[in-house]
Amino acid sequence: MSHESVPSMAEPTVAFGARLASSPAFKDLFRDGMSLVEETAAYLDGPGREESRALDRGPALAYATESMRLTTRLMQLASWLLLQRAVNEGELTQEQAAQEKSKVRLSSVGAPTPASIIDELPPSLGVLIGKAMRLQERIVHMDRVLFSQQAAEAEAQVNPISGQIDLLASAFGIRR
């Protein structure tokens, strides 16, 4: 077994979460999220308003409900994206962002809309709902990656011996 693969004490650890948050993947996610917010606002203020007037009472109620859910979902997702961008640009510390993030509801924004309701809505609204759900999945995934990494880094800082134990385990090929 080679001891060269074991990190030395002088090698800095890579902050994976920080790299991911400032990566092209985050930039693409941010751009996609903000574009979807703009696209949705343009639709709801323009063609969507006209389409909703042409609906019968039941579908019109579903349209109102789903457009509010969509707007709420997108505002929560945009809030998360803006918080993370503020951290990337040095406007907030990760700790400040974590406190603010507690106000953002990524998973409780709402369950997927049943297909039977989507079928009654104008197709353009259904497409926007689908895009928002995919964006939510991407953000929830990135949030888990970022904040589980940060929690692990914080734990290692709280318990300095943990890093030493990890080095020993690595040297002996033991998984912790």
C-alpha cells in the first residue's frame, strides 16, 4: 500500500461546497431560474390572463390556484438562488445565508400538480409548471449537496481530532 495517496497535514482541504456554489453549474442554474421567473411573469401578465378569461368556472379556479402556486414556488426558488449568489459575491457569509435560508421553503412549496388538473389548464401554464418543478428538483439537489458538505466541514472544525482519525483510517484503508 502506498502512503503517497494519504493527504499530508500541510495540504489544504478542498471546500467542495464553495466550489460548487461558484461553479458554472450554479451559474447555469441561476440563469435558468431567473429566466423562468421572467418567462412566467410575462406569461401570467399577458397571454395567461387572456387564456384564463376563456376558461369555464372549474378550470378558471384551477388556473388561479395553480398560477399562485407557481408564483410562490418560483419566488422561493429565486430567494434561494439570490442568497447563494450573495454568498458567492461576498455580500453574505455562509452562516448569514444559512440563517436566511431557514426562511426559504424549498420542499414545502407544494406537491406536484395532479395531471388531471394540468390537463384542464392552458398548455402554456402546464409547461411553466413542469419547468418550475424541474428547477425545484435541481435546486433541492444542489442545496443538499452544498449544505451537507458545509455541515461536514463544520463538524470537522468542531472536532479537530476527527480529521486526524480520518487520516489514520485512510492510511489503513478503513472506511469511516
